[in-house]
Amino acid sequence: MLSDLEKAVLSELFKNAKTSDRNIAKKLNVSQATITRARKKLESQGYIKRYTVIPNFGKLGCEIVAFTFVKMNPQIYSQKAEEVKSYAYKWPNSIYASRGEGLGMTGIIISLHKNYTDYLQKLNIFRRDWGQYIEDLQSFITTVTEGIVKEFSLEYIVEYLKQ
């Protein structure tokens, strides 16, 4: 269980991972050493896996985010689990892939694409490589620039941690 201080440190880092221990200490009215110890504890216990940025995907040349839901033959996970994992890591545009359950599907892939043509090409390669195991495949595609109701950010999770 996280202490209130550890939750507060995480909250500040969710808002801005570049925030210095000194600035967090000022905001929380504790010493910098206390914050550094709390942060190192969060890292060593696996609460913080890495520090990263959330880029403007449009400025990086990506127009599309695709949520691809797949229903795979159950045998694939027992017979080819390592091959599936290795395959997923070969696609740098895929930012998340996991087994799961819902909508009659057993997995999800979240990927970024330069345009619709790039999306279709990658989807066709996936179908070619794994088609014999795919029972169903559905996608939800959205642009990174239009129709956004809530921008992607981890800072929103701060309110969740307060619960």
C-alpha cells in the first residue's frame, strides 16, 4: 500500500515526469531528500517502470490511432506464446498489445499509423502472418487531430489515486 507521500509524489510525476525532486519537495512542503527517497522506493518497488514523454503524434507524422480487436484460436496462446510476443515487438508502431476479454474478442492491439494506407498495409501483413489463427478481427480507427473529447494524458489518473 502506498503512503500519502508516495501517492503525492506519483501524482506530481504523472503531471510532469520532468519535475525535479526539489520542486516536488517545495510543493509538498517536505525536504528534497524525503522526496528522493520516496521516488527511489517507488522505482525499486516497480510503481514507476520508466519515465517518458507523451508526444504530439500528429506533429510526428501519425494521423491514425487504431484499436484492433482480435479473436484468436485459443491454441495460439499455449502453443505459440513466445512467437506472438516476439512478433509484437517487431512492430514499432504498435504501442500496446495484450490478451484480454470482451466484445467476443481475446486480444487488443493499439497502434499508430502515418495514414490509412499505412494502417491497411500493416493490417494485411498481420492477416497474412497470423490469419490461420484469427477467428475474428475488428478495428476502431480514430485520428489524432479531430474529434478528441479528452486528450491522452496520465495526469488524469491523479484523481483516481485520491480515491
